[in-house]
Amino acid sequence: MSETLEITDVLSDADLFDRTETAVRAAGLALDERFGDVIPYASRDELMRALAVNDDTVLDILRPRLTRLRPQAGWVEDELDGGALPPGEWWVVDPAEGNVNHLHALPDWAVTATLVRENKPVLTVVHQPLTAETYTALAGGGAHLDGRPVHVSGTADLGLGIVATSQARPDEDDDVVRRIGSSITAMLFDALVVRTSVPATLHLANVAAGRLDAFWQFAGARADLLPGALLVTEAGGRISDAQGRPWTPHSESFLAAAPGVHAEAVATLSR
């Protein structure tokens, strides 16, 4: 039997999870080696080319390794895509989550890989090379930061909470932009502190670790939200849309919060 078949036939989700983490860390090292000076660009085309170089650097390492681990799994080509996936298993990868931050020599970026099975995330790895922090979650196995269990905060008053939101894409339509603006205003009245920055995944990792109390976003991509959704759920948090309804990849909004502030966050975002 070939090595590929042995891996495919024998690996449990837990073993697959360990090998995925190893692959993501290796890819993160390659992206870290490219980090340093601000990368100048004078047009959208130049920006897209610079982003693509970072993506390709990671994918050249990560894609063959993950494909070898799970050759039957599909591969989501565009990390900005949303909506439900076809049946089966899929790798949802963001090779440079926060890529624009990387280009601007800002520290908020990561490499992420999530295995999705029948539209449910079953394992995820979020690695931040600059801080050497790795968030991981396995469905039913809890959420961890560098191997230590993490839990959402115990905050029970939104007025004492630190909350965050993120811009899902550079070119949102006018209605989404207005919703983002009005929601930030509402949260500025009701929460203690509001953070607004990209990328979404790192905010969600901080919710899972109890560093933030809630995160919300309008629209959004699978690669932004699925890793954090699993992390927060496994850390004991609540996931819904902004109106408190069950979240699915088709939802037009997303909310992840500590249980003690979830209802208040829904009330604020529903105004």
C-alpha cells in the first residue's frame, strides 16, 4: 500500500489535526521570512500582485501537504468566497489572513487551515508566526492556544466588554458599509471599548481565548469565519447571526460572543 493510501485510510481526525498543525507552521515560517519593510504599490493591480506573491509562497508549501493528508477533500480556491460548500470534505485555507497588514509591516496576520465536513468545521489551525502563537480546535476536543485549553470570558455586562468588528472585503456594497457604520456607533454607546480592524480570524481567536468578549461582522467569507466559529464554539462561546438566529455560511451577518454578553450584543446590533 502506498504512503498516501496509508495516511488516508489510517489517520484519525486527531492524527490529521496534528499533521495539519505541522504543515501550517511550516508555511507560516515561509511567510515570516517575507515580513519586514512596507511593500509599496501605486495601483490596485500592483496591490493584487503583491498579495498574490504572499499567497503563493504559503500555498506552495501548504497545498501539497494538505492534499497528501486528505486527497479526497476539495480545495476552496478563493478565500473571499462565501456561502455553503458542496457535500463532502473541503480544505478552507487562508494562506495569509490579514495579507494587507503583512504588506504594510503590521503584525496582525496569520496562516489558517480548516477542514470542513458537510459544511461543519471539524478541525482548524490558526498560526501567528510573529507571536509564535498557534490556536487550534478539534470538534468535540476543545480549543487550545499553544496546547493549553482556552475559554471565552466570563463577562456578564456588555458595558464592561471589549468588542470588535472587521471589514470583510475591501469593496463592500453600500448597504453593508452603512450597516457596519451604524453597528459600530451602536456598540460605542453600549460596550466599554470597540476595536475595528482586520482580520476577522484573529479577533475570533481572541474571543475564544477570553481576551475579547464579542466579535461581529456583516457579510464575510468562509475562510474568515469558519476557523473562528470552531474556536469560539469549542471554547464555550455562542455563535449566531447578528439577530441571534442560528448562523450558517448563508447568513448575512455573524456574531460570536461570550455567553454572558451574547443577548446584549444581539439587542445592540438589532437596533
